[in-house]
Amino acid sequence: MELPKSKLYSDSSKVAYNKIINDCGKEFDLKVLKTGDLDFTGLLIDSAHPLTAGHTKLAEAVLSELLK
């Protein structure tokens, strides 16, 4: 699963991390969940932990990706 947008890390760090995740997914023929475009602004208790609405948004995105 790709990293979504967060205040915990810079956009350039997110891009670098997601590239590694996608490269490894290709190398080992794994499905990588495309969650990198998710934005949790206003949906976190602190800078890392989602509120109920944040968990719902993540769950919907994961299900959507799995059903593709």
C-alpha cells in the first residue's frame, strides 16, 4: 500500500517511498494498493492516527483497490 499524504513526511519522501513500494511490487508480482493520492487533512487525531472518518476513508480506498 502506498503512503497517503501526511504531515509526518515531506512530499518528496512520500514519492521516494512509494516508488520503492511499487518497484518491489513489480519485482515480486504483488498488487500494490494505490492509496498515495488519499488526503487525510482534517481526518487525523494527531499527525498520524485517523479519526473514525479517516479509517472509513482508508477502508473504502482499500476495498476499491482490491475489487479492481
